[in-house]
Amino acid sequence: MKAIQAIRGMNDILPQDTPLWQHLESTTRALLESYGYEEIRTPILEKTELFSRSIGEVTDIVEKEMYSFADRNGDSLSLRPEYTASCVRAGIEHGLLFNAIRRLWYAGPMFRHERPQKGRYRQFYQIGAEAFGMGGPETDAELILLTARLWKRLGIEGLRLEINSLGSASARGAHRKELVAYLRDHFDELDEDSRRRLETNPLRILDSKNPAMQALVDKAPSLMDYLDEESRTHFQTVDEILRAAGIDFTVNSRLVRGLDYYNHTVFEWITDRLGAQGTVCGGGRYDGLVSQIGGKASPGVGFSLGCERVIALLQDSDIPIDRRHPDAYLVAVGENAARAAHPLAEALRDALPELHLIVDAGAGSFKAKMKRADRSVARMALVLGEDEMASGQIAIKPLRSGETQYGVAQENLAAQLQTML
């Protein structure tokens, strides 16, 4: 019978890799909480309407990439392709956002039916944060500063920051008119995706990754030329705060992000070390999203980072990660010792809650058991055989030093381990 394998683009994370993931998750969690962000957890499944209404009907995500299906009641449901919309939906539903300042963070899997490649998978993980009720540019800057501090704590170097302003709705409207006119004049030069977006979402054409489109895009009207005074002031304040904090960045007037709900500040942290998937973290402001989903208007701004891409950078940087190895490996030899091993181990765990102890009470010779003890990278082996059972002792054999084996009375074992650990 043929073995069943994982779905293409949905990968297992194996034990040798999980310490890196735990390092990323714990470091990010501690940093977010130090800035006042509280964790929220939402369902993986949402109504499809949530994403078509928030992300945009004509985005690639909604048109091509969502895992959507009708349930038994005929309702259209989707695996979440991103987390911001779910976070906003939960905030509205539970009254967290109305007339309130709220800082939330999340972590979990997202799903998009894309062509799998390095750094881009069909199930992928994100960690992100969303701040509601604060419309000023200071919050935009704070989130960018938070991400800059995260790279420092993780030890990741070489990321570059790009920022842009998408301005207000009126500024985007004026720019859209000129952009559409320009693109119509060059209709024959547009690729298929750009022609499809021309009437519905022309701003996304500026984000085209098609090399053949770049010369045309570079000459297109720039949104920065259409910003109103309020938008310019907002963006200038973000600029000034970042410069005052010593953050290097580039203003990229073509940066629009891949989702429809952004306005004012957008940003991306980018690397050249991951091939085509260069965006490690991105976000921006979305002041209209809460009302768009059905809540009372509340400004919002947030970011998310791609965990797989950050993990790849950590691996590429060869950053040392503290991997917890067992403190002790209990080797039980003989039937009586095997029956006594687990009760003894539980008594030790009661006395020493932080003890990392593995029990080997299975089959095999003493030599085979000691080989397993050594492979576990434990600091010591605790040997319980028939002789030790008879004498009420246990042998302690250090595995990482040249010290000799010695015996300890079982009633004194916890105290002895306490002094050693």
C-alpha cells in the first residue's frame, strides 16, 4: 500500500527545527507584550464574505488563492488567507474596538493555494500585531520601531526598510484617474493581470512583479504627487520619528502592498537572501477596514511577519539557539527496576518541577540502554538495576565529563540532583 504524504505546499516542522520556531515565537511574544499588546486567537475558518469584503474582490488572494468550500448548510467558508480581517471581525463581534484603544497580537497558520516555492507555501505561519483607536502617525512609527527591535533581538542583520504613503481616499481617487488614463494609453503593453485590474484595481498594477512591466510602471503617475496636506503631514511625521530613532529606510513610491484595505503608511522589511520571496514583514494603516467589515469606524494599523522566511534567515545567519537537553536519563534494567522506574521518576518531578528527565524502561541490553542515554545528550544517566533495587540506591553516571560513577540512596536522590542542577 502506498504511503500517504503531506499535501503539497503544507509542510511538517520536525523536532530538529522546532527549537528555532520556539525561539522566534517566544522572542516575538515577549517583545509584543512589552509594548502592551495582548494575544487574540481566532478560528482558522471564517465566512468567505469576510475576506472578499476586506481584502478585495479583485485581488489574487480572493480570485485565485483562497481555500473556500460550501459547508453542509450551504454557507461559503474559507480557511483564513491572512489574519487582520479575522482580528477585526472578532474585535467588532466582542465589542473590543468601539470607542477604545486596543493593541492585539496573534500567531498561527494561514492558507493560500499558490505555487509552492522557497519561502512561499500553501500553509504558512504568521505572527502579527494590530493597533486600533489611534489614528496618528506615531502609532505607525511605533510598529515599525517594534519590528526593527525584533530583528535586533533575533540577531538578524541586513534587512532594508521601504515605506510609502497611499494617502487619503480623495488623494487615491485623484491619482487613480490619472493612472487609468496613462495605462489606457499603453494598453498594448499591459500583461493579462494588469488588463484585468485596469478598471477595478489599477493601483495594484504598480505592484507588478513582471519584469516586462517595470519600465511602464516606473513612468506611471506617482501617488506621492497627489497627496493632500493631511496625508503629507502624516507621512512626514512617520519619517521624522524613524529618523530620530536612527532607523534607515527608503521611500518607495511604488510600494502598495497586496491588500486593498490600506491607506496612509505602508511598509515592508525586505531581504535579498531569500530569492524571489524578499518581503519578510509588512504592514500599514487601514483606517476604513473596521467600518468596511460592519463595525463602528475605528482607525487601525498593523503588521505581520512570515515565520518561514524569518526562520530561513535565522538558519542562514547560523545564529546559535539554546536547545534544552535532558538533565538526566533514567536507565532501568530488569523487570523489577522497570516497574519501579516511572514511580521514581514522578517522585523526582514532584520534588524538582524544572527537571528534564527521560525514562528508558523498555527492552534492550544494558549496553543498548546506555547508548540511548548517550544519544539523548543528557548530562547524566541514572542507573536502576536489580542490585540498586536491593540496596535502595541508584547509580549516577556523568555522561559529559570524566567523573566516575557513584551511588546515592534513593531518598537522597532529589537533593543530590538539586545540587548538581
